[in-house]
Amino acid sequence: MFISSAFAQTAPAAAAGGDMMTTLTNNVLPMVAIFAVMYFVMIRPQMKRQKEHRSMVEALAKGDEVATGGGLLGKVNDLNEQFLFIEIANGVVVQVQRSAVVQVLPKGTVGTK
């Protein structure tokens, strides 16, 4: 009375489990595809940038000219495992964390006067 005859006839066929592949394709496959796109567009490039930054920070040496995330430009005067001592002017040395360095500049860029 409340269910039309068309719905009543198709209900047992859907419950039989024959549509498992359709359910999988319609629900799970798009989520997997979205994750794959997110991985290749966002996660993988970020991991590559982190690896490049880590290798740049590990390769720092005394005498390198660097730029920090805070905008300081200077020459590496001394360094240890966690910190750099950067000379930003004659006789002015600041201590910064190694991870604060965002760029190694070409020699002669920073002119300390």
C-alpha cells in the first residue's frame, strides 16, 4: 500500500550482495583518488622542500653568507650543532638557530661596513 510495486520488486535484488562492487567503486574509489591527488600535489613537494632545507642547514660552514627567516643578513662567524653566530655588522654578532636560516647567499652579497 505504501510501497510502489517497482520498489518492492527491486529491494531483494539489492540486498542480495550483487552490488558490492558498485558500492566499492562509488564510495571508496573517489576517496582513494582524492588522497592520491593530495599526496602528489601537496604532501610530496613539501617533503622535498623539507629535505632540501635540512641538507642546506647541515652544509652550512664558517664564512657562508646567509639570510634568516626574520630578515637578518650576515656572515656565519661560528657555528655549533644547534646555533649559528652571524655577524650582521662589524663587531655585531647575533646567535640564531640553524633552522632559522632560509637561504645561503652568494659570496659578496652581504657587505659588512
